[in-house]
Amino acid sequence: MKKVLKIAGITLGVLLILILVLPFAFQGKIEKLVKQEGNKMLNAQFDFSALDISLIRNFPSASITLEDFWLKGAGEFQNDTLIQAGELTAAVNLFSLFGNSGYDISKIIIEDTKVKAIVLENGHPNWDVMKPSADTTDTEETPTESAPIRIKLQKLSIKDLSVSYDDRQGGMYAAINHLNATCSGDFGSERTTVDLSMETPSLTYRTGGIPFLNKARLEADMNVDADFANNKYTLKDNTISLNAIQVNIDGWAAMQKNGIGMDMKLNTNEVGFKELLSLIPAIYAKDFQDLKTDGKASLTAFAKGILGQDQVPQFEVALDVKDGMFRYPSLPAGVENINIAANVKNAGGNIDATEITVSPFDFVLAGNPFSLKASVKTPVSDPDLQASAQGTLDLGKIKEVYPLEDMTLNGTIQADMNLAGKLSYIEKEQYDQMKAAGSIRLNNMKLNLQDMPAIDIQRSTFSFSPRYLQLSETTINIGQNDLTVDSRFENYLGYALKGSTLKGNLNISSNHIHVNDFISSDTTTVQVPETHDSTTVSSSEAGVIRIPENIDFTMQANLKEVLFDKMKLETVSGVLTVKNGTVDMRNLSFNTMGGSITANGAYSAPKGVQPHLNAGFDMKGIGFAQAYEELGLVQQLAPIFSGLKGNFSGNLKIDTPLDEKMSPVMQQVQGSGSLSTKDLSLSDVKFINQVADIVKKPSMKDIQVKDLNLDFEIADGRVTTQPFDLKLGDYTMNLSGSTGLDQTIDYTGKITLPSGGIGSKLGTVDMTIGGTFTSPKVGIDMASLAKNAAEQALKGLVKGNDENGEETKEKESVIDKALNLFKKKK
């Protein structure tokens, strides 16, 4: 017995030692493998702060944990964090660590993780980080020391996972936050039962700007018979809860050669009208438990057939509500007589065979009835639409049926319109086949939101006809901004149903518009963990003004005052054409900065393309000081304007991309122009002050310049000027060169000395101006000066001085005087 205990004790001790020692023995090997495999597969940056190996946590398997793992994209996503994880743990078969036959992973644990998926407007996704297949092939053909990784998963555990999907091209956004889930089964076998349990307090989905789900609660418990050999998955016991709705799904789905086969049915025996209301974000978020409801409701859905590239299964979704009502006990009124019959169905095969019907959608809001009916057939090939709306909505009554917070709303919407016909009728201009009549009127609408400017629409009328939609009598006030619009839109049904081009003519007038009120400054940032160089990354376009590619507008503008950034524009008038994502300016004139400007050119900003400006400006009587104060371009490229007084005229052609704040990308600005002024005052210009000190003329520091003409070019972040004359009292300075974004100066020139005295002996003197605007360096070419002085002296001697001694004295006198003139003051 003692011998058995002794052997057992020794064995246990050895095991304990192995459990403590083995992790250190294999840690370096595993860490090398992870980085080796990652670099082999990924065209992206990734790293982790630590790799930990434990034989205790999931004994007898070894637990390998990556701490503070992050993965950043490549190319245009090189500053975007795709994955940021607190801990990623994999349980590996202990015996597979020995040798190079491979590593078997049986369990994965994901904790405290954020995944941020983005599709840019150009269609590029940020998760495309795998190296091309050619690279993979080359890698496979080249023998390596790394062993393969085999997934023989038995359990997946997720703790606090947040995932967002932002499709900027398709206008869709989805997010799931703080997800906890477990999934178990023998995924290495041919068939297993998968047990899935998950819950999240926040599921959001919106598309086309419409929020269908907003922080909805989702819970699911599902058992799935997974037949991996035949790629068939059969749903067994399952319960899915979305807010107050609880459903289960019967049926199966299978991967087949021509698509995904399925036969599924949604069971909603316990769904009533109140549960359906929980899907409306605004209602579920406000005292839902206290909401009183009545009426009958049903929701059914099924899908049977093949889902393939050009094929859809037979499916139908039906919602019925009869005599519905809801009311908050604390409010005086409710919404009554709610009757809805909505149906989406397809007999199977072509998606174009889908039929959508809503008839009726009726309700009475605080005593005001409203009725809507609509149907769409052949939605893909040639949408066949029928729609009607009648009734009055008193917006001021909403507060009587729904608890509004930090918000007041008033006004009425009166609808009486009918539409019927096919889109092809409009495209072929067969307007006699199309029925479109009636109007929607908005009167005295006032909306006040906390921390937002008030919105006041005195009146607005949409009038429908087969040819066009007329927007008239529209006056809008947003805070201190006012806008009056009179417009006509053609192909409005094609635009609404298929996204085809909307054509329009608009007349816009205003007394005051502050453009900055409508440019968002919000940004979304992601902080890369401290294990890597800390960088804050912006993933929004902030204030970029995008131009839709499917509108074709001609706009006549007449605006009395427009404020943009620091600029104040007055009496703005001209024609703007909007087409293919570009705004063309035609003789757009305005008064600003003490003078006037006429602009012609184009601003282009379609989806997925960096905004671009290519324009020409004709300027008259613009103030130097005002241009410096109001234009960032001038502050960076011509800071000398800060010390100038007077006005200038001229022209400027500019071609530049714009950043997310709608400012020029200075290093890429290209342009040219000319500037002229007849009355310019210079004071406290540092390099002029240095010249005045060198020639010992303090009066040159504050001077008046007449008739200055200047030609310039802008390229690669520098402004280059052609030679120009600058009259400084009795002196004339001829300069040419460039200034840069970094405030550097690189000028060369000549000073023409005043006639009489030493000036008549020297004529001109070469000079350079370098350094920066704040710390300039003026240099005189002393060798050239001495040579010039000698030449001038000799010319004088040739004319009549024959005494050798007098020749030498005259020559030396001229040189000494010249050098003394340009000695700097100590």
C-alpha cells in the first residue's frame, strides 16, 4: 500500500512539474507559429501584447491565449482597426504540441472584442486582408517548418463581443453590442447536434436612413441537427426573442449545387398586437410595459425552395392587424382603429415575381383619420405601382398620444393623392397611361429639439402629375437660416422606385444662410492599444458635402447673405448645374472681403471619390487684410498679406482635392493667377525691414506702393512669382522666387539704387531673401557689389581721368563707399 501511495505521489509530483514547466517550454514555439502563420496569410498589420500558455485552465488540453490582440487593414484602411480583442483563447490538444504533425484546436474563447467592418463608397471592404491566392500557392510549394493548424472545434464561447457593419456604398448599417454566446458540438465529426445560446441587449439595423431596429434586445436558444457530410442543417427545439416577440422556426436548410435549399416556417402563436409594437423603436423605448393595447394581430412567414444566384424560393410574409389600439395611461389620447393587411409574396423562381401589398393601413390619431394603400408588382423589371393616401395628421396632437421629451412639434399634414401606372410609361413618355393626381400640403410646421436650431416651415405643397412633381410655396427657416424654394422634379417615380436619375429645375432664394450650421463635425475614432504606436483614427467623412450621382438639377440662386467658415458672401447670384456627382458654377457672382468675385468651375464629390475643386475666380477690389483673415489658403500660401493694407484685383485658377473639412489639400494645390494693386501700404513686413536696415533707410519700413503687378503659379505646396518691381521710396527692388506651405522664402532679386551719389556709381546690387516669414534672412552679394563698384569706377576713369594716382584713389573711394553702404548695423 505504501509503495502504491509512493508511486502515486511521485507520479502526481511529476505531473505537477510538467504542468508548470511545459508551458514555458512550448511558449516560444507557439508564439513563433502564430506570427509565422499570420504573416503568411495576412496582408495587414497585427500584433498582441502577450502570449500565455496554461495546462490548468482547460486540462488536459493546453490553453493558448493572445492578450490585447489587434488587426489593422491595408492600403486605404491602414489606419483603421478591424479587430481589437482583449483575449483570444484556443484550447489545443496537448499531445499535438509534440512533433510537427499539426495542432488540433478544440475550443475557442473570444472575450472583450470589437470588430469594425466597413465598406467604403467605392465598394472596397476593410476585411479584405488575406494575401492573394498566388502568394498562398507559392507558400504551399515552398517547404516550411511550420505545422498545419486543424480545427476540431467542440465549443465556441463569446463574452462581450461588439460588431458593427457600415456599408457606405449601400447605405446600410448594422451593429450588435455586448453579445454573449456559446456554441457547442462535435464539429470534427460527420454529424452532430449544435447547441447555440446567445443574447445581446443592443441590435441595431437601418437602411436608406430608416431605423428598422434600434438597440433591440435579442435572445436565442437553438438546437440544430448538423449533417456535415450532406451539408444539411435541421432546426430542432429553438426559441428566438426580439424585444417582446417570441417565435420559433421549423424546417431545414442545405447547401446544394445550384444554391441553398430550404423549407422553413415561422411559428408565432404567442405574438399579439403589443408584441408587434415592440419592433417600433420609438414605442419600445418609451414605457413599453405600461402601454395599453387591444385588437387582434398575426404574423406568418415561410420559405420553400432554392435560393441561388438568379433564383429565389417560394416565400410569403403576412402581417394582419384588426381593430388595433394603443394608448399610454398618462396621456389623454391614443391611436385607434388600426387596421393593417400587409403581404410580401413570391411563387418561387424569379425575384421579379415578388408582389408587395399594403391594403389597408388605416388609423385614427387623436380623432384624425388617415388611410394609406399601396401595391408593387414586377419591382425589378418594370415597377407597377398603385398608391393612395387620404387624411390629415395634426402634428400637435402627437404629444397627446406619445410622450415627447425635449421636443415640441406642431403643424398639419394634409394628404389627398393617387398614383397608378408602370415606370415604363414615364420612361417612354406615355403620360396618358399614367395616373398621378393630388397633393400633400404641410402647414405651419414647427419643430424644436434640445440643443438644435428650431425648424419652421410656414407652408409647402407637393403637387403630383404624371409628368412631374411640383414643390411650391415652400418657405423654410432653420435657426437663423431661411430658404424659399420653388421647384419641379421629373422622373420622380423612377427615382423613388429604382434609383434612376431625378431631374429638376429649382429656384432658390434666401436672406441668410450659415453653411457651417449644416456641416457635421462629428468623427468616430478608434484608439489602437498601447502595445502599438498610439494613433487616433478617424473613420468618418465629417463635413464632406457629397453630390448624388443620380440627380440632374439646374438651380438658379439668389442669396442675400451666405456665411461659410470665416467668409461672408453677399448678393450671391448665378446658375448651378448638378449632374453626375458634380456641381458646375456658371458666372456665380458675390460680394465679399470688400470687393466682388465671379466664379466659374466645378466641385466634384461623387461617392467613393475624394472631393475636388477646379475653378476660376475673377476678383475686383478685394482687401488684403480681409483675404488673410477669411481664407485659410491665403494664410498658408501668402502670410505676407497680414502686413498689407489696400485692395487688389486679379484672377485665380485653382485645381485641388479637398479634405474632410472641405479645405484644400495644400500639398496638392495647382493653380496660377495674377494680382494687381494701385494703392498698397506695407508695414512691419520683416524681410522689408531687414532691407531697410541694410541700406540704412528706416523710412522704407512703412511705404506706399503704386501700380504693382504680379503673376504667380501654385504647385507642390509653393507659390512661385514671376519677376516684379517693388518701389521702396527712392529704391527699386526687383524680386522673383517662391514661398512655401512651411512659411519658407526663396527669393532672388536686385536693388536699384537711387540716382546721384554712390547710386549712380553702382546701379544695381544682387540680393537674396531666405529663411521664413517670421525669421527671414536677407543677403547682399558682396563680391558682386565690389565688382560692380570697380567696373563703375573704371568706366568713369576711362572717360577722362589720366593721373595714375588719381585713378587708384577714385577706384578705392567708390568701392569703400559701396561696402560701407551695405554694412549691417551692429
